[in-house]
Amino acid sequence: MIVSVAGLTDTGESRDHNEDGFLLFEMGPDRVIDEALTGHPLDQRPLLVAVSDGMGGASAGEVASALTTEALRTHAEGAMARLAGHDPPVLEAWLAEGIHEANRRVRETAGKDPSIQGMGATATVGLVFPGAAIIAHVGDSRAYHLREGQLTQITTDHTFVGHLVAQGHLSPEEAEAHEQRHVLLQAVGTKETLDVGSLTVILRPGDRLLFCSDGLYDLVSDGAIADTLASDGQPPLAQCRALITAANSLGGFDNTTVVILHVEDVR
């Protein structure tokens, strides 16, 4: 299976620093991709992608998101041989282990420095290999799947409002305008034990995956996101730029981070 992937992060129009971060990591060679990778064969070289949105005030959010993506990278280094041939439940558990390790590192670092105590970060992570993507997440950064023009949010926000939606007490439309929509129930670094969400998405040519922070979906509608992802004339990097530009044109009230993956072919 051939894929292309790209990621970008932007401070936005209102913030003076960026607390978001992302990771693009090619397993096998074990190398970090700075911005984009085109025409990548997944056979023997899966990709690990992640978005993390830090919180905590001052520089603490930046520290938490950086620790989170770094922990995920080190968790993936040298892991290819151990993961080869395993089925989705094993891979989901492995991804969750990476988030738990990030949680430990963030809490340990915060415990040594009073100025950053209470910091935390979201983590939405994907392990992409031939035929499927394994997703694990904590917090309210999201993963979406586009197929044949239909955009689906495939992660569930770990927020108070997200819980109400899952229980049927609020509609998704009511949740979008709720004043407590960003009250997190859990995030990396904020609790000793996390309940990591996980799922497996079957992939086929033409599919798109989007990982993003709330700076995108708070401002840009699902319809506009779907239209951008469905544009066949734009590679992932151009689509990342287009979505960030759209968020900034609508106010850019938060940092915005976007990772986009195109499933292009099966060989």
C-alpha cells in the first residue's frame, strides 16, 4: 500500500506561542519526517503519526506536548521487529503503552518543577500499516476518516460534553456550542492512570486520514474540512496549509495542528 503524509502546526492569530506539536515517524529506518513524505510504501515500513495539544499556562503546555511526542517517538524506536505479524488488538495495546509512557514522563517532569506542575497534553496517535490504521487517543484532539466524500470523526472527545454526547444527553450540534465543551476528563500528565481509547480503521485506496487539534475543528466546519480533504489536486502538505489558513481566516483563536494521510494505491 502506497501513502503520502504531511503535518503542519501554526501558532494562530491570537496566541503568542505554540503549545501544539506533531510527530511523523517512519518505522523500520526509525526516522522522523520533518514535514512531508510522498509515495511511501508501507510494506515493512509503517508510519507512526501523532498530534498533541499542550495545556498548563506559560511554557508548560509546550513542555507537555513536546514530552508527549518525544515519548511516542522513543516508544516506536526499534519496535518494528516486535510488532511484525501481530493483529490489531496487540497493536492497539502497544500504542496505548506509548501514551502511558508519555503520561509517566509528563508527570515525572512536572513533579520536579513547581512552575510547570499541572501541565498536560492531548495525544491522538495512529500506527498506519498495509490495510489498516490503529488509533489510540487521550483528550480532545481528533482523528477523522474520509471515504468517498464522507467525513467521519473516529475518535471520541474525552471531555465532559463528549461524555454527555456518548450517553445521549446532548446532540453533537448542541455540544459544539456548549460552554464546557473543552473541559477535559483526562489528558496526558493530569492523572496517574489513563483510560486510553483505541480503535482500528480498515483502509483502502482513496481514503484520507486527518489528525488535528481543536484549533481546527472549533473554527472550520466538517463540510469545509471534507471538501479540502477530497480535493484530488492537492497533496497532503497543501491540504494542511489550506486547513490552517481557513482556521486563521476565521479568527485563529488557538494553535492549529494538522496531519493528513492519503491512501493512494495498492501494489
